[in-house]
Amino acid sequence: MARIVLSVLGVVLALYVVFGLVIPAVLGIFKILLIIAVVGVVAFAAITVIGKMSK
């Protein structure tokens, strides 16, 4: 009986770790990378436009 209870608690803890800690952390990292990518694309476009206008 104790083995079943501990197994259920282990599963509940694993689900908490996955849905409460891992997934939000991964989504936060992707959000930061997306912001960095957008800033990079805007900077690249601005430099390209300025370079073509000065010639």
C-alpha cells in the first residue's frame, strides 16, 4: 500500500515539476530569444536601408 501511495506522490511531483517549472522556463527562454531575434532583424534592416540610401 505504501508503495502505491509513494508512486502516486512521485507521479504528482513529476507532473508539478514538468508543468510548473520546466515548461515556463523553456517558454521564457524562447520569448527572450524571439525578442533578441526581432531586434537583430530590425537592426539589420535599418543598417541595410541606411547603407543603400547613402550611395
